[in-house]
Amino acid sequence: NYRPQVAIITNIEPDHLDNYGSPEKFAEAFFDFSNCIKPGGTLIVCTDDPGCRQLVERWESSRSDCAAPGIRILGYGVEEPALNLDEFCLIKPLAEDPTSVSAQFIVAGKATTVRLPMPGQHNLLNAAAVFLGAQIAGFSAPEIAGALGDFEGTARRFETKGEAGQIRVIDDYAHHPTEVEALMHQAREAAGGGRVLVLFQPHLYSRTRNFASRFAQALDLADQVVVCDIFRAREDPIAGVTSHLITDKMRRGSYLGDRDEAARVLANTAEPGDLILTVGAGDVTAAGGLILEILASRFAQ
């Protein structure tokens, strides 16, 4: 329904299959979207993502059949792909610590150093998309780098809810296995030498059924995980689909259905230097306040 002048696609990885029905139809929706770009507009894609690369390849083979003639296709990533792109932003990571990550963004042979005040290699990818899009909008590379350096993050994306007893409580909206995996790497960097403790609330029965094994693999990157009951959102329960589908495949996970009880377990387990994550697209975000209350009580003296 949109007719953008500039469109950014960060990844095309199957999700919402309860609506789209199959990975193929999900990918088709992105191709349809790219055809809505205004003539003379720009499509920006992350070429590190296989789904985005396939989209570009499809454009290359069928430009004459597309409804959006004359658009430019720009790419970004840590590796330059063998694709016919109008421009490419190569990301050369420089450094990462618990509070920041930096890289050089190289476009047409010109390098710009960008530092983000948050850890996470996935944040560099998103920043590169912004870097290209903002240049199209008329901003200079130094202006964009400066703005990215001042970015304070968004709600429910590695959002600090508070700290007590030298234990940070972070909330994140991640509800797809790839998001959860990226979050675990980011949390590990942010925790330094401390442990990463996770309260995970699966979102949707269908998503839990479709990606249980991948959720288990991603969550096992943490030191301790408690998985509570599925947040049903718009769905009715599916027979046999529970959070056990995830925890039964995990080495470091346990199931505790009640969200608040799971929060209490983690709050009473954490030690100074640890990082606690509340993760999911449902009401798990409310657990952060309870965790902080318990931590404050434990370490009051």
C-alpha cells in the first residue's frame, strides 16, 4: 500500500507463516513490496542476508517485467557479493566493547568511521542501511556518522530497565530465532565477564512450533534460561504446542510457566556482574520491574 521513494530491506527470513502459508509466499511479498518503489527510487538491501541476495538476483533477471522501472539497487554488508549493484557499502568492523561498536563504512572507495554507543554487530548492519539511505536524503557522510554516534537506541531493543546490586536488567523485543541469536551475542559482549541470564516468553503457538529447534540453539548461547508459557497474541492454542518444545531441546534451559515466578527465579539467582534479559514480543516486558524490585531487596544491605 506504500509507494516509497527509498525502501530498505534488512532481511527476508521466513516468519508469520500463519499468515503467508509458506516461505516462498513470504519472499514473494517482499518482491511485491519492492515493485511499489516509485520510478527513479532506490532499493537498499543487506546482501549478507540470503533472502535479500535472492531478491536482487530476481530483479536482475526480470527488470523488464517489474512495475518499478529505473530504480537503483544499493547493498551493504561485511562481504561484497557477486551481484550487479549500483552502489555498495562495505562494513569493516574495527572494535567492540560492552558499550559500543565501531567500523569503517566504505562507499565508492571513500571510508567513513562510524561508532555506535551500543554493542552488537547487527547494529552495524542497520547503521549501514541508514548511512546509505540518509545520503540519498541529502546528508553528508560526516553528518550521518555524527548522528549515528548520538543514537540512544529504541524502546524494547536492548533497553536498559535498571540496575541493582551491580546487575543490569535489559528488555528486548526479539521473538524470532535470528533476532534471539543476535541478542545473545550482544548480551555476551555487554556482560563482559558476567553471566547472561534470560527470561524468554515465546510469541505465538505457530512460531514456537515452526522454530522450536532454532530457538533452543539460540537461547543455549546464554548461561541460564527460563522459558515461560507462550504468549498467544492473536492465536488459539495448537494441540501439543507448548514451551516444552523449546526447553526439551536445550542444554541450559528450564520451563516455568508463570512469567512472574520465572522472573523471581532469575532475580534470586543473579549475582553482581550478571546481566538479566527479558525477551519476547508479549507482556514479558513487565517482568523487568519485578526483577529490579527483588534485586533491590536482596542487595539493600
